[in-house]
Amino acid sequence: MVNPELIDPIVERVKSEFHRYKIFKDGVVSVFTEDPIIKGPPPVVHSIKARMKNESHLRDKIIRKYSTEDPISQENVFDRVTDIAGVRILHLYQDQFTKIHECIQKQIDYGDWVLYETPKAYTWDPEFQDFFTRQGLEVEVKESFYTSIHYIVKPRKDSFITCEVQVRTLFEEIWGEIDHAINYPHPTDILSCREQLRVLARLVGAGSRLADSIFRTFNDRMLKEK
């Protein structure tokens, strides 16, 4: 058990900068609500969630990182915890991701955002691995069947402020919320729940493919009728 007296100053250091994180987070959200390509019509983004990491989850994460070979400290906490501010972009079907990715890349090209690290796509599906690789993303296969795309962006290179941007379909969001309720911040040891989550992930993958097929058929018909 880590001594709380060692953790409290680190937590307080982060909390003292919450206002800076919130300002940047709100700016990130505004990009996805105001960008004309994203707004449409038709709209690319279904909905947006944004949050600041609550204190209990922040403390738990700091404790986990404190107990490693490279302990967390007041000096390195902002480099080690990069999801203090978070924005989640939800869309209906996979093909829409290309425009969302282009929107993010445009902010980087303009110099409005800087990538803290290479964007990463977490997936278990081989077909989706190929799709994300073609977008220039680093792909990591998760044994847990977790699926989401993560970007860590900063307002400028020398800033310590970061915001995690997650992008996923509504199908993937359903799985993610169920998994989060059971496995976060500590994984469940109930074997049947872990197995059921894997089955659900496969159903989500099938649903995502079906949604893509539906919209491709619909969009092709709309183009022919113009």
C-alpha cells in the first residue's frame, strides 16, 4: 500500500492545473462542433462526450504508476498521466472515421494542435487493423477486445497540457461502457464475465460491418439519384 502522504502532493499539483486542462478541452470540443466538414450535412459525428478525470480515478492511476520502476512524481506527472482531460467522439459507422481523422490532422497541419505521441488504434479485428494502418495509425491488438482510436494532443510543443481524444462507433461505445463498468479501474476476476465480453465484442464487430454495408448501399443509391 502506497503511503497517501506521498500521493497527496502529486494529486494536488494536478488539481492546481485543472482550469488549464478544461480550457484546452473545451477548445478541442469546439473543433468537432464547428468544423464544416464534420457538421455536414450530413453530420459526421453523432455525439461528443467530454470530461475531466475525477479525483478518485486520478488518485488510483497515480498510485498504479507510483509503484513502477519509474515512479511518478510532481515533476513528471503531466508526462505520465495524459488523460486528465478527455474528449470522446462517437460516430455511426466506420467509414466516417476517415473524415474525423482528416479533421484532427488538419488541426495539426495548421499548428493548432501538436501530437504528444503517434495516434494509436486499439482493435482485435484483422480487417480493422488493415483499415487503421492505411490511415497511418499505429495499431495495437488488445487481448481484452477493447476497440478505440486514441489521440493525445497538446496546444503547442512546449506545453504540458494534453487532451486525450478517443474516437469510436456507437457499437464500440456500448461495449466500452459495459467493459468500463466491470473492469475499471480494476479488472474483474469473474471468468464468465470476461468470456461474455469477448462474445459481445464479436457481436459489436458484426454490427459495425452491417452498419457500414447499410450506409454504403444508401449513399450509393443517393449518388445515382442525383
